[in-house]
Amino acid sequence: MKIDALSPTPAMLAELGRRLARIRKQLGLAQEALAQKAGLGIATLRRIEDGRDAKLGSWLRLLQALELAPAVDQLLPEDFRSPMAEAKASTKARRRTPPSGPDFVWGDGRS
């Protein structure tokens, strides 16, 4: 399943849990081994893989145990730039800047 802007939270958690289980299996790790490596209980890992647990701290421990922690940086990048937000800010700044120059006098009707 592709996760997009319209995906409901439970569906996203279920998909992430499936992906986690798939990666764990590809690495040849049993649930018990990954839970222990991450410092989590086996029940917590099972809930996460079933899409029923959304504690960020647990996810971060699992990603560290799987050596996938750098992927977290893509969720909320340190240097986020939105072209739309920058364009809106630029427009607001232009509106706030009063006209200036030697020929300008407030209220003279010229602009």
C-alpha cells in the first residue's frame, strides 16, 4: 500500500507495521531477537507489527536496532523549505513595505 495524504492513521500504522515485519524477516531476525535488541517487550513489537501501537519512542528504538535511524531525518528534515510558503511570505513582505522615494508623500494619491 502506498501511504499518501489521504491515508487514514490506522491504515498508515498497519502498513508501517507490515513493512517493519517484512524488513525484520529479510534480516533474518525473530520477533524476540529484534525486541531484545531494541530494548522492547515482545508484546510491544507484536502490537507495532499489527499496526496497534504508535509510540514514537518504540519506533525509534526499533529503527536504531535495525540501523535505519537515519531514515527518520526524512520525516521532519532539519532544513525544510516550502516553495509555496516562501512565495506567500514574499508576497506579504511586499505588501507591508511602504512605497518610498523622494517623490512619495503619504496621502497624495499617487502610487
